[in-house]
Amino acid sequence: MGPSRCPREPRRWVASAPATDIEAIGRSWEANVLTTVTATAACIGPMRSRGYGRVVSVSAMGAAKGGKGNAGYSMSKGAVVRWTEALAAVILFLSSEQASGVTGAAIPITARS
């Protein structure tokens, strides 16, 4: 496994970039969406096999409302929420004895800075 791509100063790295900064948007997408999807995808099969499991995706208030300088961050957090909702719909659609105990939720996090 290679070196971590996590920034030393995540707030500045993720949250304050112009809406047209494609590199910053890509970093936000990778840090928030790809990690959520990859980790969850690795867990779904074993949860279905056990017939039980919970998916909790951590989001942020930026998912609901963007602000100046955080377009990429807001987009990626919104994508996490929408993806979690879609995943829940797929699991419910596939409701069977294998999937019946697997549920999901996206939790928006509010913090003071």
C-alpha cells in the first residue's frame, strides 16, 4: 500500500477551493466518494452472507448547502448522501433472506469551527 494521500490540513485542502479548481474537486471526490464506495462495497457481500449489517455514511452540512469556496467539497458530500440513498434502495429492492438485515443511513455532521 502506498503513502497516504490525506492532507495535513484537510480544511484548507478540501473546503476552500474555487468551483473551477478541477484538481481540488478530484481530491474531494476521491477522499469522500471513492473511499465511501470502496469501503462499503467490500462490506456488502459479507453482510448479505450473514444476513445482517449496517451501512453508515458520514456526510456534512455541505451536502445540503454549498458555500463560497467549497463547491467540490459540497458536491462530494452530496454524492455520498445520494449514493447511500441509492444503495439503500437497491438493498430494499433486493430484499431477500440474504439482504433483509442490511440497512443504511447517511448522517450529516455539523461542527463548530
